[in-house]
Amino acid sequence: MKKLLILALLVITNILCSCSMPSTTVRTVDDRPTLAFKGAPENAVLFVDGLNMGAANQYNAEPKTLSVEPGTHLVRVTINQDVIFEQRVFVESSLKTITIR
């Protein structure tokens, strides 16, 4: 009787351990367009639609880019409050690289 009880407990334990709940992995993809800047000087500051985004050279696409909403944006790059680049850009999808001269 005792052996039968131990055997039953082992079978139940084995069944319970082998059962697993289904699992689901959900990944969200940020598919907003991105901007990258090439040739930005060290001390250049980036503004997009009047908002300060920080140092322009940090968004060189290696590895960082700037995600924006689709549409037209005013991009301005300044050094010591002097505008060295200003352009309205339309971004729709994927990566748009802006070269600053």
C-alpha cells in the first residue's frame, strides 16, 4: 500500500511538472522615421521644430538616430547661437540622413 501511494505521488508529480502553460511573446516595433546628421561639428546644437535635441553630432547613425513623427519638420543646427544649417525636411519612413556643410 505504501509503495502504491509513493508511486501515485511520483506519477502525479511527474504529470504536474511536465505541464506548462502556453507562452506568448509580444514585441513592439518603433517604425517612426529617423534622422541622422553627418558632418556636424563637435559644438553644434540640434533643434527640431524649435526643441533643443542636444549635440547634433550624437545623432550620426553610429549608433544613435533621432526618431521623429512622420511629416515636415524644421531642422536647425547652431553653434553659439549662430545658425549654420536650417532646412524644412519631410520624413515619411525609414532613415533620412542630413549632411551639414
